[in-house]
Amino acid sequence: MLKKALIAVPALMLSGVVMAQPYVSLGYGYNALSHDNSVAFSDGTTLTPDSSDNIWAGTLGYRFDNNFGVELGYRQFDANDSRSKVISVVNNTQTEDEWDADLKAKQFVVMPVYFHDVTDKLRVKGGVGLTYTTYKTTGSVSRETENEVTDTESSISHPSISVSNGQKTENSVGMALNLGTEYEVYDGLYLGANAGFQFDDVANNTQLLGTVAYYF
């Protein structure tokens, strides 16, 4: 009896402990981006690519115990702004000028994470970490023609308008805050939602993502 009792005590102590485990996570959702980067054109047109768009995210994580872990993440998102002007319509062929500006961001995140198990299936987690982001801002202007009968299209670089200012690549270090929840739908497989805010000296953005994660 004493031997069984001695065996049972460690088992009870370990029953509430989560063993260290690695995990991977993928996310997709909505990103609201705010910044001051603009692209100027030689005709005086200025575009600021700050429209909201989708965001992709991938994470490698390691949970040390019940409450603490660390994540290395990658996020990719962009923004666009455009403008067009009809120049002429002749013999069912429409000619228009189109201005376009893009901002593309590739972001790496290192974040300590705190876990709290609400139930055996449901958990919440949050973290504050560092980001390193490469922002690339580009612009272009073209002249396009489209035949409305044959639906034939063609596009060339604009013969007289060009990008005058604003094309650049910037690297910036910032901070990120995240709060999310996960629910286990199958052994080790979790579906969740994540809300985050990231900022640096180039831009800030608010993110809402749906996630799927697997804990090994």
C-alpha cells in the first residue's frame, strides 16, 4: 500500500503540469495599416498606399510549462492606392492613364508568451515582443487601352509622366502586442483568433486573424 501511495503522489503532482512542447501556427486575417509614406509623380499626383488589406502570418513556438513560452513569427502584408483618368474613347477603344502606389511589408517577430488555461480545451495567451520590418514603397504610372467590343487590352509605361519621389526601402525595429484564444478541436490541433497591434517609426497596424495551431 505504501509503495502504491508513493507512486500516486508524483502522478498527481504531474497531472496539472504541461510538459514542454513545440508548436506551429498559421494565421490569416485583416490588417489596418497607417503610415506617412507617399509616392509623388511628375504631373503633381500624390498617392498614399494606406488602404486596409489582408495579412498572412506564420509562427514557430515553444511552450516551456503551464504558463510561459516564446514565439518566432513572420508576417506579410501590403497596402495599395491607385487613381485612373479616362483620356479618350475612339471607335469603341478607351484610353486611360492609371497611377498606382504599393507598400509591401515583411515582418519578423520575437515574442515571449504567457498562457492561461481556462478549461482543458480552451486557453488564452498574450505577449509583448520586438519586430523587425522591411517596408518597400513603389509607384508606377501607365497608359492603358481597352477595346470594348473585342475586350482586348494593352498597357505601356506612360510616355510623359514618371515617379518623381517616394520610392524607397526602409528597415525598422518596433514593438508588437498580441492577445488571442485557442480551442482544441482534436488532439493537439487548435483553432483560434488573435488580435494584435504593432508600431515602429515607419508605420503602425492593427491585426485581426483567425489561426490554426498544432502542438506536438
